[in-house]
Amino acid sequence: MAARIFQRPKNAMQSGKARTDEWVLEFEQSQARVPDPLMGWTGSGDTQAQIVLTFPSVAEATAYADKYGIPARVQPTPPRRLKLQAYADNFR
């Protein structure tokens, strides 16, 4: 079962950067999601897609994947762009 390793992005609804320094190992789905005929909710029989493991560094996440023979790909973190703007720019 393949997995991907990535760093969490900053939450768009909050100004803080909590938990953005963690690296996440997340398994990819092996089955497609199907709607339930009675309720209409989507689901699948794939239980590994529910597992999310966090690590303090990318090296530890890749070491875990190598130890257990999990084929994993690392998604690099996109660079953070700051838009520096003064309050006075709102009135120009």
C-alpha cells in the first residue's frame, strides 16, 4: 500500500501556525469510495486510508516507511510567500 509524506499546510481559517512543523505519513486509497444506497454517505472498505501518522521530521517519516516496507513518496513543502503590506496602503 503506497503512502505519501508531506508537511501540513497552515490552516486558512486561523492566523496561527500550530502543527505546521509536523510531517504526516498518510496512506493512499486502494479502493474507490462508493455511495451508500440507503443514506447516500460515501465510504469504502479501505481501513488504511483512515490512518494518519505524524513525525517531527521527514527523515523519521521516511525511516519508518523503509522499516516497514511501505513505498512512500515525499511531497516537498512549497515555499511560503509573505505579502508585506503596511496599514497605510489601504488608503492609497
